[in-house]
Amino acid sequence: MPRKSFLTACLMIASCAVAVASCETPGATFPPAADLAVQPKPVPPDDVLTSRIAGEQYDNAVEAWGEEGWATVGRLCRFFDEMGMRGLRCPAPTPRPREPG
């Protein structure tokens, strides 16, 4: 009798392994973990109200922060769209600027 229970246990383990392997989404790559990290909004410098250059630099930093945040949302949206989530309208990926050289 011990032999029969051992065989049953082996068959159960094998069937569970097949079931888990069949759940895998082929070719799926997860987005980088950095996409889930909240980036703090840039803090204005003390001279932002008195210096035009400091104000422009702060505006540029806030603009870059916002664009990067929406790019992250787009990447996550496309990931979940590929996974089959319904009701998504994802933006097309933006091409990265080419580096000189």
C-alpha cells in the first residue's frame, strides 16, 4: 500500500507542475520596478521668485517630472493591455531621442 500512495503523490505533483507551467504568459516581460516608485515633485529653490533663470529652471524640472510620470503611466498601460486588461486606451510609445555620436 505505501507504494500506491507514493505514486499518487508523484502524479499530483506532476499535474500541479503542468498546471502552473500552462499559466505562464509566453514572451511577457514585466515593466521595470522603477516604474512603480513614486518620484517626488521638484522643490522650488528659494530664489525662484526673484530670479528669472531659477524660475525657468524650476519650470523645466517640473515639466520633465510630469513628462516622465506620464511616460511611466503609458508603459504600465501598454503592459496591462498586452496582458489582456479590457477598457484601456494607451498612448503609443514615444521614441527616445538619439544620443549624439
